[in-house]
Amino acid sequence: MAHTINNRRRATLTLSDGTTFCGQSFGYEAPVAGEVVFNTAMTGYPESLTDPSYAGQILVLTFPLAGNYGVPPFTMRPDGIATFMESEHIHISGLVVCDYSEDYSHWNAVESLSDWLQREKIPAITGVDTRELTKILREHGVMLGKIEPEGSISSDVSSAQYEGVNYVEKVSCSEVIKYNEGAGKRAVLVDCGVKHNIIRCLLQRNIEVVRVPWDYDFNALEFDGLFLANGPGDPDTCERTVDNIRKFLGKSDVKPCMGICMGNQLLSKAAGASIYKLKYGHRGHNQPVRRVGTTQCFITSQNHGYAVDTKTLPQDWEALFVNMNDDSNEGVRHKHNPWFSAQFHPEACSGPLDTEFLFDEFVQLL
């Protein structure tokens, strides 16, 4: 059972610059270190916690209340896709909230957020001034930090790593998985840490999906289109994936390609562009993007810490979307071939569904 407010152990969050926040533990009581990032979404913590793109990170929820609608059942469909979550388990290293709700109420809830975190051994701290914490992260940029429940063995932040670690390898599938076999068109999905709703969105459009590991050479397979999924960490650690994409782009038999998030960065790298790390990333449901060359604007769900340097795109490539807050790249496309990508998440889950039509555009190209 979840701890009550009266018997929770004290806990501290310490950033690598020495800043300390005190609170109470409401998750698994063990120390943990990771890169501290913030998400501005008001809802969707079950989906965020199970998003593989958060691997290696301590997640700060800026919306002050968390846990009030509990956690849905962790059930799996017959095809192995989670019914309500975005992967098979929690991927964040730790959770930081302002006010954890002891009581929850929702028609689909079966357990509390605290019980779920303890069951999956994820530390969490409540009672933190997340507004002040977010201001520090915005000013300084993301940094390493640690959560330590009182009485636990201290962990050294300096021993934690994020940049340069290949988290994609940690979260990718290890073997080829096929969905909807025998359907019309076939798409190869490169799993860099794919959210399950990306697979759901493809299957809803009645195509066969062949999910392959991040470093799998898919070029020898028979398929109608290539899909590059999201994933955690630094795209520069995925050179094997980039090599396979570059081989795909160089074929005379041109086939459609779409990328999402990490997929946008890997496609751009394969084309010859450079990637850089954002100061504090884009994580939330309210990021405005504009389709380049139009006045079409969309509110998007995002979760990424790196971006494509548009100035380094080759002349046959161009920006497809741009972020209206900071002018960073939000997608690219080839000027002649059917290859395009989005830095944001058109499948959302959680978040707005404004851009789900991009899946239709990809399927129509097959």
C-alpha cells in the first residue's frame, strides 16, 4: 500500500550544481541518479513514465498535482502492444512532483501512482517546489541530479552519466517482431525506443509492421516503406542506425520514409546534417509548430533534448516544420523523394492529436 502522508520518509533531490530540495519519498526507497528534465503537461503521467525516450532521466512534472487519477491496468493486447501504456514498463529513473495525491479517482484506475512506482522500483519525491526547480533548469540547462530517501546509502552524482550513453540500445527490441502479417502494404519500423501508440497508429491504417532492432540492417528485407521511431538520448550514439538509413537513401529503388523524434534526427544525420543539444529540451503537450512555407500551426506533444541544425541540411533537403517558441527544427523533408520526418509526436498519447494526419500521408505514399 502507498505510504500515508504521516509515515513517509524524508527525501532530498540534489542537483549537480549543489542545489538541494527537500521533500518526502512516495516511490521506491532507494537512491537514484540521472539527468533531471521537466515536462509541462497537465495530464498523461502513465504514458510519460512508460515512454522509452525518458530512459536515464529523472522526470519533473511542472503541473503541481500528480496521482489524482491513479494508474490504469497494465494489460497487454494479444499482439503484445500495451493497452493503455506506451511500453512494457516504466522507463524514467525517478520522479519529482510538487503535490502527490494520496487519494485517486478514475473509472479506469486500478492502483495508485505510489503503489505502481514501488512495484516497479522507481524512486519518487513529493513536496518539491517544482516551479523553482524548473526555473533553475531553464536558466542552467538540464543537469544531473539524485534522489535520496532518508537513511539510504548515498549515491555520487558524478558517477551518473547521460551524454554519450547509448540508451537506444538499452530500450530497443532485441529481435524482429511482426504485426498484422498478411495485410496490404508492409512498413519496416526501426525500434529506437518506439512508443506503442506509434505502432497502434500504423496498425489502425491496416498495414503490416515489421519491427526491427535499432542496429538491424533492414535493407535486405522486402518492404514498401521505412518508419524511424522515437528513442532516448544522444543520436550520435546510433551510428549503426544512421549507416543503415544512409544505405536506404542511396538505393535507386526509392521507397517512402517517415521519422518521429529520434527518427527525425537520425534521418537528418543520414542525409548529412548535424545535431546539437538543446539547453533544456521540449517536453510537454503545448509546443507550437508551423509547417514551413504555410500559415498552418499545430499544438504538439514533444519529448526530446536534441535538435537538427537546419543550416547543415544538404541542398536537396529542407525544413518541414519549425518550433514557434525558439525557431528550432521540428521536421525535415527531401525536396524530390518521399522522405519526411517530425521532431514532435503526431501519435501523441498523451497530448493533442492535431498532427496524426502525418500517418495518413505516410501510408498514402506506400
